[in-house]
Amino acid sequence: MMLSDELIQQLSLCVDAGKCRTDAASLEQYGKDWTKHHTPMPSAIVFPTTVEQVQSIVRFAKEHQLAIVPSGGRTGLSGGAVAYQGEIVVSFDYMNKILEFNALDQSVRVEAGVVTEVLQQFATEQGLFYPVDFASSGSSQIGGNIATNAGGIKVVRYGLTRDWVLGLTVVTGTGEILSLNQGLIKNATGYDFRHLLIGSEGTLGLIVEATIRLTKPPEHLTAMVLGVSDFDALMQVFHASRSQLTLTAFEFFSDKALNRVVARGDVPRPFAGDFPFYVLLEFEKDSEQKEADMLALFEHCVENGWVQEGVISQSETQYVQLWRLREDISETLSAFTPYKNDLSVKVSQVPAFLNEIDQVVSREYPEFELVWFGHIGDGNLHLNILKPETWEKTAFFTECHRVSLMVFDAVKKYSGSVSAEHGVGLLKKMALPYSRSEEEIRLMRAVKQVFDPGNILNPGKIFD
């Protein structure tokens, strides 16, 4: 339902002058994320600059029973930031300040709209490191990262966003302001609502501030790309690498993914040979011994027939180029309207699971191009099905949805997740029962009722 002009006028009083927009360009830009399944149609976009303004917006929405969709960098892939039914979009673009840094605690308090890359750069300036990293770090915002418990490329060493959040300030669906955990490392005083809000996709409260833990930066990061003949060999390389090196990342991608990235013309092939799969591993080469360990690992993998060819970065420029082979995949594929599956199982189950999934999708999608990549180090596989030029978008998505149910059957068989790091949003809520029991979903609904009894915060996301 679209808001009346009178309600929009009242809403505009909750924020600074000029910080409520209803022009078509703003509605289009802020009403969507990276998904293409729904046409954005919000009623208005508001840009609060203070916690109190966010509270005022929520209280206004609660009074008039209006739906709110929180908006960060809008880089999500499950429709969590999509507003298509006349909702109010709350953008945190202007709540983007770094508020306080504590060198002794190695922590920083930030507003929700701080861009991930800005936080990373700030940490570097302090001689520290914020390790949560992914291809969208230049546009994603900390509030959105927390709301989806973002993972990324360094989970194998540093964990998820959840592991770096020391405290949160949130505005609940009743308009209450909660300060959670106060930046403490230890706090055994009952329920930790901080962890309940992390990953809740804006359905329980609007994250307005966060206290983030920083750490010592890694030294002399080095990237290696290896060509492997099959997935079993890839897992052998992972096992050997993990035992020989302190890995900061271990990524894989298929030949189709590599070919799509290289075809753009601005990233060279890593080496002459062509292989079904490629491994990109990253580690700290901070001593001569580490370099010797790396060379011994490579020789071991070649001798066992797991690796046929490889290259190791010898400069910062080459390091960046090798990483682009992996990090440019999502952006490259976006031009082909991909249908994305973001799946995870235990690391030990990955080969059997991927083989089973690959058989299903190859059988059901004989004319579609299938592109695999992902984070092997944490059991996360990304399956992308590319839309043929001759297919209409709606028909393509409908067909992919049909086969996804078969994929989700396999996920359930392995007790895996239908959404490893992209969240549930709009697109995955029908699949939630494949990863969560009826009892869990019932309790999720009960928790939602406590924090947002009027169902105004991101309604229709995760579940109806």
C-alpha cells in the first residue's frame, strides 16, 4: 500500500529537511538490492542522521502500521533490502561516522552506515586489521553486514561478522533503544540479545551503532592459484594446505567462472593450462621457513597428481590480479541474470554433496550454463545458473525455482544450509524448512513477536 501525501509529509518531519525523498530515481535506487526478482516500489526513502531520528521513524511507522525496510549498501542477494509494496525505506547512508576508537581495547564504535572498506582502511591507519572481507566491501555497510552475519573470503582464518561484534545499539519494532553488551569481551549475565540481532535481517530491530573488535594485521599476504583436475583432488589440496600453512583464505572456482572473468579483458589468465577447477589460497609468507613450506606443499601436491600447474604472487600487483580472478566473479556474472544458490555443508561432506548437486542440475538444466565457486574452507558453495539470452526472465526464474527444490532436498539430506551467507530475505523463505525444523521456525516467529509485535520491521522477510 502506497502512503498518502499527508503521511509522507508527517514522515518527513522525523528527519532533517531534504532527507525524505519520493522522486522516482530515489525510489528505484533505494528500493532494491542486487537481486532482480521484484520491481522496487517503496513509498518514500528517509535518511536519518541520529539514533533519535531512527527511533522517531519507527514510532511513526508503529503508530500508523506502516512497513519499514532497512537499507545499507543494498548488496544483498536474497531480497532482504527489497521494498516492493509501498514500504518506507530507512537508509543509513548519512549515519556513516566512526564515533570512537580505543587503542587499548582494540575496538572501534561506528554508525551503521560506515562502508566496510572505510572501516578496513581506518583499522589499517591504526596499525590494526578488520578481517571481514568480500567483493562488495567498497559499497556494503557495517549495519547490513551485521544484519546478515556476512562471511566472505577470510572465514577459514577469521570467522564471520558475528565474531567481531562486541556491542550493538538497536531500535526495536516498539521504538525502544537497546544497548547490547557494551563492548565487553566477557559478559555472562543471561541472554545475549546481541547475537540474536546479528543475522536477523532487520526483522527484529534496526542496527544503528556497533562496537567492532579489531586485530593484529597479517604480514606479507601471498596468493597462490593452482589448477586441479577434479574436486576430490581439490579437497586433498585443502587438507594438505591446512596442515602445512596458516591459511587466511581457501577459495575455489570452476573453469566457466574463470573464463567469464578473463573474457572481460582486464584480468589475465593465471597460466597457460586449462583445468576443470582452480584453487586460490592465501597465507602469510612472513619468514623464509614459510616460503620453504609453501614450495614443499606445491611439490607434494604435484607429486600426488592433485595439481598440474600453479602460480604464486611475487608482487603486490600480481597478488591483486590473482585475487581478481575470484573476486570479480559475482560482478561478471551479474550481467547474465544469474539464479544463485548459496549452499553449505560440513567441509568433510563437500565432495559428495557437490557431486550429487552437480548431477541434479546438469540433468535438469541441459541448456543452462552452470558456474561454481565458493569458500571450500568453510563448506560454502555458490551455484550460479546463467539465463540464456533467448529465455524470458520470469520463465527462467520459475524453472530454476522448480529445480532448486531438488537441490534443497539434497541440502536437507546432508543437514546443510540453504543459505550459507546471503540470508533468507524474500527469495529463500520458502526454503527455510529445509534447514530449520518446525519447532525452530515457531520459536523464530515468537521472538519476532516480542521484538516487533506490530510486524513493521522488514515484514515478509525470512518468513511470512
